[in-house]
Amino acid sequence: MPLHPAAHSPGLAVVLGGTGGIGAALTNGLRDQGHTVLAVGRRTVPAMDYDRPETVAEAAAHVAQQIEATGLPMLRLIVATGVLHEGILQPERSWAHLDAEALQRVFLINTIGPALVMRHFLPLMPKQGRCVAAFLSARVGSIGDNALGGWYGYRASKAALNQLVHTAAIEMARRNREALCVVLHPGTVDTALSQPFAKTGLQVRPPAVAASELMQVIDHLPAGSSGGFFDHHGLSISW
């Protein structure tokens, strides 16, 4: 797939979840490409924490100020937030393990938070020219690819995220026909999220390798790919 001529145009890149394993690697990679990068996390300045929805709007306001002050368009928005396990929260092996509070937590981080990001950050992207908003999801969020079952909350929250991104892509196209809004599956990455579940035989890659692969996909996305769901090789995943 040829590199889009505008793929490496300098601009502002915002990585939400930019202090996590893969988020930090994406931050470094985008910086190496020449972008001015703003990595946002729960302990950065500005901070963004889905437990406090107002911080999403506050972080977006900060980015808007940066755009105005620097004159740089936001050409990259990467949402690398997500939760699979947290404390006693673990993926469900059976419907017998379904729990209302656990489901609410998973949906808050994997679905509702990114939805608020769409509300506050997508309007900051340019109204003309190529720009990319990429939301990290997971192959297990594919309904068509689900042959094993289990992981109810994580699967459902990522499937809901996929639908939100597909819907947002339609709206983005009305503002800017060259804008791309996509879902990306990073594969199994050696991070705190996947370590307890990285089975022998899976291709577990370091965050820097995964980030490089994802940036290759982002840089080579062709026209017409907005609203799609792609793996780290750029191959389409079924919904």
C-alpha cells in the first residue's frame, strides 16, 4: 500500500492514554516522525480521567489553545485508553460471572470515555486536508470473529466502541471528506493490560514494535477507509 503523500506532514498529534505502554510508544514514534506531540493521561498536565468526565472537555480545551497558539493543525488523534482487568475486575469466563458494577466500569473506560472524546476532540480536527483519528480496539470486539465466547464485558464494550467510531466517521466525512476515523487492533502487546493473558504461542510484541506497525497502518490508510476496522497489518477485521 503506497504511503499517502500527506502522511508525514508536520502537525499536532494528540495521544490519549499517552503514558501507558503502547500510548507512550506511539508518542515517541510520532515525535520521531516530526509531529509536535501532546500525550495525555490521568497524571499529565492537562490530566484526563474518564472517572471525571469534565476532564475530557478540559483536555480538549487545552488542545484547542495549543492549536490556536502554534497554528499547527491536529493531524493525528490516537485514543489508546482501555481496560481489560483492574484489581478484582477480571474478564468473565461465563455468564455466571457477569456483574453490574464490573460491566459499568468496563463500559466507562472502553466505550463511554472514548465517546466523550469524540464529542470534544473530533471537532478540533481540520475541516480540510488529510487527518486521522484512530481508536485502539481489539479483535475480540468483532462479533463475526467471536468463536470462543467468554470475556463478555470486554468484547461488548469494544464492539460498542467500534460502532461509535463507525458512526463518528460518517459525521466526520460531512465536515471533511479527507478526514479518516478508524478502529485499530494493535495485536497482543507486552503491556500490563495483556500480560496476564499472553498465552504461549501468541505473537507478543514489544510496545515500540506494535506502535511502529500501527503508525504504518495510519500512514498508509487509503481514501475510502474511514469507518473501517483494521489490524496492525492493515487488514480489515469483520464487525
